[in-house]
Amino acid sequence: MKIVLIIGLVMILGFFQLLLKGGNGSGSGGPIGIILIVGALAAVSAIWKYNPDKNNQKNDTTDLDKS
């Protein structure tokens, strides 16, 4: 599932980069394009690190409970 999300993200990034470049294939689309690339890299990192199994901890007791 992670790979499918990353491929979709790359396709969306490519679409926006193409719009920013105006159809010619040179450059990165200016400062907005660079911001999109950095954001996409951060999103890929977040998608790859996400692990839902570690987030479902049902243990709500803490060390401070004095019962």
C-alpha cells in the first residue's frame, strides 16, 4: 500500500511540475516547484515511516497511577 501511495504522490507531483513549467521540460518550476519537491520528499518519508501497528497500543496505565 505504501508503494501505491508513493507512486500516486509522484504522479501528482509530476502533474503540478508540468503545469508550473508551462509545458517545456527544463527547470524545476521556480521556487514553488522547489517547495513542492521538498514537500513531496517529506511526504514520501512520512508515508514510508508510518506503521499503524505501533500506534494501536491499548495500554493507558502510567507509572503515576497509585491504585
